[in-house]
Amino acid sequence: MSCADASARAAAAFDIMDADADGILGEEDIAFALRQCGVEVEASTIVDLAACKTKASSASVPMDSEAFQALVKQHSREVVTWKKDVVAQALTAFGDDDFADGTHIAEGLRRLGLDATDREACEMMKEFDKDGDGLMSRDELLEMLGCV
């Protein structure tokens, strides 16, 4: 997704959330939007969101469209960084080679802190072994872990 597309999506999301169309996401707008998504948060979190407190600044500014887009952009970068970290951890845990059997997959999952039996790992391997060679390639591994 391009930066312009991401900004347009953030602007559209802002317009949807700004229920009273005053150009500011107030506490009521944010609380309503979160409830509609099934998310319940503490009142203090809503106050912080409405005040647009970010990591870069503790100053409170109204959450207008520009501030909302900047916050979305900041969070998007954090998600990308987190995802890259997960991929790096996975490749380290599983190694760079193809895997011979489900036992190796189970061992790699355990190194990542995920509990899987050898049988469960074999089932995962069958599901994601796209070329049917009985080995888990790097691309198949990343797809299994939801990284692609």
C-alpha cells in the first residue's frame, strides 16, 4: 500500500469515526467507535486518545484528521517493525534450511514459545507444504506463521 493510499484510508476512517462531524475525535466519538468494534477500554485510555497523546509528545492536542493520520502512520510503522522482528525470530528458531519432518517444526514452534505436538506440527506441515515435497521451505514457513 502506498503512503498516499494509507493516508486516504486513515482520512476515511477519521470521517467515519467523527460521528458528530465536528472535525475532532472527541471522547464520545472514540468510545462509540471502539464499542462498535467490540473493544472496551478504560476511560483514561479514551481521554488519552482524544487528547492525542503520542510517544513523541506528552502535549495534548485535539485529535483532528491530521493528528489522527499521523498517529495511524506511527502505529503502522510499529506494526511493520514488530512483524519484521517476528519473521527474524521465526527464521532463527527454525533455521534457514528446509525441514525434514514435523518433529523439526514442533521443535521450532517450541523455541518460539508455542506448544505443538509432533502430530500437530505434521498436520501444519501438510497444510502448508504447497509443493508436496515433504519439506517446509522458507516461504512455506513464513506463510504458516502468517508473516506473508
